[in-house]
Amino acid sequence: MNTTSVSDVMEETPQRSGSVAGSADIGTLLDDGPYTGMQKIVVLLAALSIVMDGFDGQLIGFAIPLMIKEWGITREAFAPAVAAGLIGMGIGSACAGLFADRFGRRMAVITSVILFGTATCAIGLSPDALTVAVLRFIAGLGIGGALPSATTMTAEFTPARRRTLAVTATIVCVPLGGMLAGLFASHILPLYGWRPLFFIGGSLPIVLGFLLLATLPESPRFLARRPQRWGELTTLLKRMGRPMPEGVHYTDVLEQKSEQQGGFRTLFAPGYGRDTVAVWVAFFMCLTAVYSAFSWLPTMLMAEGLPLALASSGLTAYNLGGVIGALVCAVAITRWGSFWPLLICCAGGALSAFAMQAVDIGQNTSLLIFGFGVHGLFVNAVQSTLYALCAFIYPTAVRATGTASALAFGRMGAILSAFVGATVITQGGTQGYLTLLGTVMLLALVALMLVRRHIPRRATQRPQKENLADEPSQP
């Protein structure tokens, strides 16, 4: 098996007792070492948690038309239930980063998955929209927490040369989960109604949560920061094809540099503040577009007279396009860097939304569904790769906090979409809805133009500067 040579990362370090013991830099071991089967299994498990995240997160969008009909309420009256879930996601995103940095990525992922699975199951028992709102808030805590935790886990188990693609492939599981939710809903809703949709949909992540509890290891970079767990780290590194001698002293050179200015304030340290604000705005705009589709696209299409099955296919096409777009964009970023691919996808998202305004939904329904697939391709390409951009921008000590904070701010855009989407559909119909989608993608484009620490193109990639006083590299 291809392994990292111990001599490449070991150095002699004098101990307090005067003896000499080996020291190993965990950053070098992980970033420059092989990408073993064990690491790929961890990334797969993290990806499965995101599939369930996207699956459970989008079930509500397919069920809303039937819930509104059963309870005899308006779209605006149901908007608080949608918003409650998104508020929970925002809080979950913010708290998950701090939880993961303090207590470990492993438990953050597992707790999040079991929490949103349990709450989703309970939605099937809801007697009214208020109960749905409460349960969606609880589910949102888990849905919001799973994403940054699993992303950080993927980033810290993947060598630097594969990280962008691995992180993006993990995030692309959100629209993949949504696509599966659409296919699932198209079979369950006509036969059994919306309640079994949540019973079954919530049971799947609970099963996954117990599987993760039995199989998912802790992040090696997290373990390296805790000397009392170095024995566990040594065993884990051996499984990862990086055997180390017993009693080795683990260090993280880049971590030690970044911890001098650690915590939330690090996100606004010299050289980082502008990028943090710009990425937050980009997340806000993208998630406004994404959740306007996740929450209201089937409802909007039904309001235009389409049957439930055809209306649901619009969101399924959106997610399918998102899967394709995110993977293509990840490959493009790996080769050409993040600046131009992200800007091109933002422009594509805006143009596709505005172009659909010329489509007659009654005469060209299939073309409109295809248009939403194209729009989803561009929007999800941007949203999915923003996580890889965060993983590049921030140092290890605040990587989870930085990603979670950007996502938490972005969730405010998602919350806004809960109310704005319902109002726009009621007052502006399809034209107003598409104007909303196109406008926010133009604003995301402007924000990403202002980011200075973009992922560089492959030919110019070099180890990232982790000293917070350093100026970021230009795109």
C-alpha cells in the first residue's frame, strides 16, 4: 500500500524530561499523503449524511400543496411553517461549527442526522400548520448542522490535491437527495398522502445515524489537537495508510499559527474580512434562490394549473440539473480555479431565470421544466462549490466555524424566501418568481467578484498561507 514515509514528517523534539521523542506534523501527513480506501469510505459516509439532509430537507416542498388543501389555508398562512424550518437550519448551521470545533466532527454529524430524522418522522403526526412549524424548526437544527459538519469531515480526511472535488462531491448530495425525494414523493403522495411521506422519509436518516455511530471515525486533525487522544490518532493513521510509531508527538504547524488569532474574530482578521463578507453575501443570495425553489417551485407550478405530478417534476429537474452542474463546476475549479467558473455559473443562473419568462407555461410546459433544470444546474453549481471555497479560505482552527457562519448567514436568505416566495407567487405569478431568481444570482455574481482568496488554477496551486497576517492571493 502506498504510505507516507515516517521520515518525511518526523523530527526529533526534546521533551521536558530531557529525552528525545518523535514529532509529526498532522498537516503534512494528511495533505501530502495518499488517498486511501479508508478515507474514501469516510467521505462516502459523510456524503450519505448529506443525501439524507437534502432528502428530508426537501420533502416539505412536495407536501405543501396537499397540506394546504387538507387544512384549507393559504400559501401565506403556511409560510411561517416553512420559515421555522429555515430558522432552525440557520441556528443549526451556526451552532454546529462551534460544536464540531469543540466536541468533534463525528458527534456533530451523528447528532444532526438522528435529530432531523426523528423530527421529520414526527411531522407525519401533525394536526395543523403550527405543529409542522415546531417540528420543522427542530428538524432544521439537524439539517443545518449536518451540512457544515460533514463538509469539514470530508475536507479533513482528503489530501489537499483532491479536496475541492471531494468537498463539492459531498455538497452535491444535497440536490441529489432532493432529486431522490422528488422520485420518492411522486410514488408515495398519490397513493398514500403526505403523512407516510414523512414517516418513511424520517426513518431512513435514523437508520443512517446508528450506522455512523458504529463506523464513522473522528477527524485526525481534531484528534491531533488533543494529546489525550493521540493513541486513537495513531491507530486511525495506520488505518489510513500512514503508520506512525507509538508515543509520537503530534503537531499542526498551520494550526498553531492560526490559533494565535482563533475564534470567530479570525473570520474578520486582516486579509480575511473582505472575503468573509463577500462569501456571506454570496451564500445569502444563492440560498435565497435555492430555497425559493425547494420550498415553492411545486406550489408555483400548481398555481399555474399544472397537476401535482408534473409540478413536482419541476423540482426534480432542478435537482438533477444541480447534481450535474455541481460536479462539472467542481472539475472546472480543480483545473482552472474558482474565480471564472463561479462567475460564469452565477451569470448562467441569472440568464436562465430571465429567459424562462418568455416561455408560455400552457403551451411549452416541457420547455419550462427543462429551463428549471438548466437554472438548477447553474445555481447549485455555485452553491455547492462555495463550501470548497470556504475550506480553502479558512485555516483549520476555524474552518468549521467559517463554513458554518457563512451558511448561517446564508440561511437568512433562505428564511426570506419563505415569505417572499409565497408573496411573489400570489402577486406576481411565474414572472415575479423568475425575476426573484434571476436578480439574486446577479447579486451573487457581484459578491464573488469581490472575493480575493479564490482557489487558484491547478498550475499555480501552492500551499495555502495560514498566517492570518498574510495578504490573500489574487484570483
